[in-house]
Amino acid sequence: MVVTRGEQQPASLRYLNLKKSFHLGARSLLTAFSKEDVDKAFSTFSDAERERLYRMFVQVVKSLHENIEEEFESICQETQVEVVLDKIEQIVEEQSLDILPKDKDNIGDVKRG
């Protein structure tokens, strides 16, 4: 039986992992440029100008991050990513295609089992 999101089942592990990975990746990319990087890139500017530039940069990054997160959520909803991943998870469980048994957390456990 395929469960749809309308039935308020908990999100699948695959979907939660996708969201977590996306959020971590987006945050990493958007925070890769530090104040020191701004200072180096604009060394001919005054301290006050570099400070204002950095504050403006931070505001832009925050806004961009929010927009990226909202767009990701929107695309996931429009394309029903969660439903598709639930179905994949169900098929994997039914066909015993999961290479890591549920009670094993790492390769060492699987190797010993």
C-alpha cells in the first residue's frame, strides 16, 4: 500500500536525508566567504567601507538562503518528491533490496553479521 502525504504519515528517512543534505550543502556554499575574505578582496577600501560591504553581503546571503530553501520546498512539493521517495522505500523494503539491514549501522556490523 502506498501512503500519501495527505494521511499525515511521518516523513520517510530518504526524504529527511535529502532535505538535510540539501540544507547543509546550501548553508556551506552560502557561508564560504568570510569577513577576512571580504577584507582581502577589497583591501583598497577603507575599514568602514569594508564593514558596510560585509554587512550588505551578509544580508544578501541571508535573503538568498531563504529563497533557496523556499524554492527547494516548492519544487519538492510540485514534483511530489516525498511521495516518490516513500514509494522507493516501500519497494526496497518489499524486495529486500536494502543492502544495510535495519539493525546494522555500519559496514563492520554487516561484515560480522
